[in-house]
Amino acid sequence: TVTNSHVASIAPRAYLDDSVVPVLLEGMKLLVIERPTDPLEFLGKYLLERSQK
């Protein structure tokens, strides 16, 4: 498992690339496919749903 001290020692870019970017890109791909009228709300809901998994 990843510990808080391990996460704190990772460079900011590497941390984001490992933990945020993949999920964000998935959400952005869905935005392109679905083209909702409120893309920020759509992406926000997507990210909240993913954070519950």
C-alpha cells in the first residue's frame, strides 16, 4: 500500500500523473462523446462517482 510519507516524497508531477491524470482523461473522453450542456458539472459528477469506488 502507499503510505502518506511515500506520497509526500513523490514529485508533484509524478503524483498527479499516477493518481489524477488517468481518471481525469477518462472523464474528458466521456465529455467528448456525450457533449453535455454543462461540461464542468458533468466532469465534477464523474469525478465524485469515481472517488467513491
